[in-house]
Amino acid sequence: MNATRTDRCAECGAAVPTSGDCWTRLHELLEIETRVLPSLDPEAGMRAHFFAVATYQLQHPSRLTREALDRLHASVDEMTGPAPPPIARLRRDMGRFAAGSQKVTRSAPPSDRSHIDARWPVSWSVTAQDVTERAESEYPDAVGRWAVATLADLRVAMAATSR
Ligand SMILES: [Zn+2]
């Protein structure tokens, strides 16, 4: 791929990293986690990890089946809500879902969004790029706010006139 600095990810709208593949941003986030999370209490660490992976996936739905996407959306909603469950319970639920489902992920080009609601956004108020550019000490807070901003974008988009 000949990525230039002006290339934008078809799904999240952020500038494509020098690797040419936006997916490597997720790896950047996980690298930050190896430095930041060990100093947090385990629950806060797992929560930050959940927000990073789940939010990245919400912004890149071409890689998930519709059922997995809906499930993930509901989980992030619950985790950012007034009474978030212990992360272990959420992981159990997601694990059961993944084990019982024929397909959670799909391999399709980012441009193939035929299985997704047409209103699902392709640009977001906060992206993984924004999170990776923050100071690492702010990471746990930044991923939580990224999740909340993403849900807000989705709420606005889904409230728009249906196709
Ligand atoms: Zn992207």
C-alpha cells in the first residue's frame, strides 16, 4: 500500500499510520498498556484494556459480524453506565458469546460494510490516533473518554433518519 500522510482510514477517519494499516494503532495502544497498566490496580487496568479494544472495534466494524458488533456496543454502553459490572463478569459473558457463536470476526476489506447499519459513522470525535498522542499517564482516563465519545457519536448517528 502506498500510504501518504493524507490517507485516512475508511472506517475511523483518522490519518493512516506509517505502517499503512490503521489496525496497527491497536497494537500501539497495547504497547502503551504494557508500560502503563502494571502500575494500576488490576480492575482499573482490565477496564482500560476493555475500553481500548472494544472502542477500537466499534470504530472498525467491518471486522466484526453484526451480532458481535451489537453485543460489543451493548457491553461498552453498560461499562460506561452508572453501574458498570465487574470486568470479570463482562469477560465471562463475552467469552460465552464468542464460544457459542459461529462467527465473531469476519475478514472483509474495510470498505465492505454491507452487513452494518448504513448510519454507522466513518468519522468520530475521538479516534485511536488521538489516544496514542496523549501523555501515557493519561491513558486510563483517555480510553474511558474515548469510549464515551464513541457511544455519543453512535447515538447521534443512529438517531438520524433511517435509510
Ligand atoms: Zn481506523
